[in-house]
Amino acid sequence: MLVLQAVAQGATVTFTNNCQYTVWPGTLTGDQNPQLSTTGFELAPGGTNSVNIPSPWSGRFWARTGCSNNGGFTCDTGDCASGQVECNGAGAIPPATLVEITVAPNGGQDFYDVSNVDGFNVPVSITPQGGSGECKTSSCPNNINDVNVCPSELQVKGSDGNVIACNSACVAFNEDQYCCRGDYDTEETCPPTNYSQIFEEQCPDAYSYAYDDKSSTFTCFNGPDYAIIFCP
């Protein structure tokens, strides 16, 4: 008897740019697996674009801002230093707001989150489309770049003097207590700090530091698609 084996289908990720400025989303596949069909593209205000991801899959997405191609493609925030619109397997240089997804095989349990562990540059949300289980939206909708929110020692300013990103304390100070490493490499020894609590207060659904697992990891079953919105 001929047995036909079902091919596991992945997910379609649809990006929408609700910001009043152009962003250049980047994609990075983890675990040394092949990269997606696109690893970077331009998304004008109001624009949408979709990318297919396989199953299983794990990786991240982010928005680059202030990009230009003057003698090589570079961005003010989230740059992947590839010199091109495509990131070609390179990740975002912090600070950058990250969207992380792990797609399970055979309609199992997907995991997804928004992370400010590497700092913040653009508000973003991710919402499963279909699927079953909790399947809630994970979002960081507030502008942490606001000068009244991001402490001066974490601010990243553009050429015009405006704040264009907000560093995490780990990136800003490179100290073990903020990076949850060395003597601080467990949940017990690396509690929230005054800096991570700023990110937590602004975006309670998003990761504010490495061990912020309890309220920041979201799940969905049965092969949902995903909608990622910049400036939700």
C-alpha cells in the first residue's frame, strides 16, 4: 500500500508599516539553517509585504530606520552591516526592537514574542492569524524613544539631535548585572533593574531583559500565519 506523507506547511508572515516613515524590515533565520527567500526589503508608509517561513523554523524580524544607499547601504538603527538592503544572514546591530518566532512542526506549539532585550527603535506588534489556543497579540506599541521615557544615558541620537533609539542597559554599559552573564547568569541572580523596568512599564507584553519570561512569551497551536505591524 502506498503511504503518502504529509508535507508540513509553514506560515505566512505579513508585514504592515503603519509608521509615518519608511522602514526596512530585516529577517534572520536561527540555528545556521538556510535563510528565507528575502532577508531584507523596503516598506513605505502604509505598505505591506509577505514572507513565507517553513515548518519547523526559528528566527527573528526587525525594522531598520533612516536607511540610505550613499556608497553602500546603511541604516541609522537596526543596521545589519551587510551593505545591502538584504541582510544576508546578519542580525540587527542593537538597539533594535525584535520580533521572535519559533514555528513548530506538524501544527504543534508555536512560540513568539516582542523583545526589547537589545533595546528599542520602532513600536511593533505580532498577531497570529488562525491557529488555536491563546494566540494573543504581543505588542510594544509605545514610543520608548520619547525623551521623557528613555534616560539620557540610554539615548541614541541622530544627526539632527533627535532620539532615534533607546539602548538597553546591557548594550549601554556592558556590565554583567545588566547582561545577565557571569555571576548574574540565572533568573535568581539577575532580577529586573531600574532600567529594564522602564521598558517593562512602557511595554509589559514585551521582553524587558533576558529572564523576563513569565508574561512575555506567547503561544499558538495548529499552524497560524502571523501579522507583524510596525507602529501599531
